[in-house]
Amino acid sequence: MKFPWPGKRQPAPETFRVLVVCMGNICRSPMAEGVLRQRLALRQLPLPVEIDSAGTHGYHEGAPPDPRAQSAALRRGVDISKLRARRVDEVDFIRFDLVLAMDEDNRTALLEAAAAEYHGKIRLLLEFAPERTLRSIPDPYYGGETGFERVLDMVEESMAGLLDELERLSTEKARRLAGHKPSPG
């Protein structure tokens, strides 16, 4: 059997994993990762949740989030300064239970990169903001400070619905795992 995580330990199955994805992984997805981490700290789910972010392009691999993204997030009590950009890898489609794209273009890129069996994991973050008619969170990179604030507003609007969905999905995964455990004795 080929080990899909070369040089790394295989992740424990009793963790629920979420990957947030934008284009370069220096603006939208790190802000969403930070906000989700903050909100999860306030809510207990049936399984531990691991969160990461990545980009569909490797323009900024290894770079910290854009300083404007860091400033906007910090104004809301979210420190994303330690995050580093990385590109989505094919193993991500196996490893993560939910892959959240920030916009339709990145969702399309993810669907093209993933095998068909993983397409059900790929969704838009704004699906979880019931009051929103927009489906895509715009890239603030070429805009001013207000664009980053607008992105954070949209991310925050998604959080209640996303947390409800994470609770539902992690409960399902916990039940599946419990059904596959060997009985003692």
C-alpha cells in the first residue's frame, strides 16, 4: 500500500479536517482560517477540528498573510501572523473532510484538480451565509483597506452556518468511526 503522506505521520481518523482555499493563500483564506479557529474555540464539536488554508496557485508559497489582511484580522481579535501560504496539494482532497473555496473560480480550479470521488467535499464558504445572495467572496488584494474589512464581514456572516454544518458533519463522522471500532474482549 502506498502511503499518501510521505515523511509525515498519517492523520488520526478521529479528527474532522477543514481546508479553506483562495487563489494565493495570503488574503481571504488565512483570514477565514483565523476566524474559524477563533469561533471553534468557543464551540465544542463531537470531534476535534483541524483547520488549514491553501491557495490554488503557488505565487506566495511560504509567505505570511498580506499585511493588510493581518491588520484587518487583528482589529477583530484574530492573529493570523504565524500562518504561511501554501498551494493545494492532491493529498488535501484525501486528507480534508471539507474544502471551502472563497469564490467560484477557485471552486472550479479545485474541482478540476480533484478526482470525482472528492467533488462532494468542495463547497463555497458563502453557502453557509443564508442572508447572502452573492456566492463569491471578492479578492481584496488590489483594493484598499475597506476590501479586507468587507471580506471579513462576509467570512463572519458564514460562521454560524458553517459551525452548524461542521457539527452535523463531525457527528456523522464520529458515528461512522464508532460503528467501525472493534468490540472489546
